Amino acid sequence: MRDAFLFSAELWQWEGKSAWHFVSVPPDESEEIREQPRMPRGFGSVRVSVRIGSSTWKTSIFPDSQRGSYLLPVKKSVRESEGISTGDVVQVELKPLE
């Protein structure tokens, strides 16, 4: 199991009432994360440490059965400090935490 996952993905906005923004973790990386043994968490979430650009933070990724991958929420403060918006492709470093 890898300690960290590096990938590029598009930032997208949830099509609901809220303004949540996400990056979809690619299917291969999602499968590898899913296979790693860990204590169960609510909604199948996995705690992670994330870096996009010079911004780092801790959050959880959540499984999305429609996409077959995990979803990484990207908070407004990160989007603003990195100058990214919906449709931009971002480089992500993601480290699962125990």
C-alpha cells in the first residue's frame, strides 16, 4: 500500500443546494485506498491529509457509488488561496491517515 497518492483531477461543484466543491479521486487510487485495512468510519469515509499547491489540510474523503471513487471536498479557503475554480485541473497529494 502506498503512503501517498499523487494525481491530477478536475475541480467540480455539487449540483445541489449547497456550494460544495470536490475532486474525484481516480478509480484505481480509490480502489487501492478502499482495500487498505482500517477501522470503520461513518459513511465509509477515510481520514486523509491533502496538499494542493501550497495548501495542506486534513479532511475525509467519501465513497461515491455513482462515480466508483472517493470524493475529496475542497474548501473555499483552499480554492481562494490557490486561485482555483470549477473546471480547473489540480494536482493533488493525498495521504490516508489511520
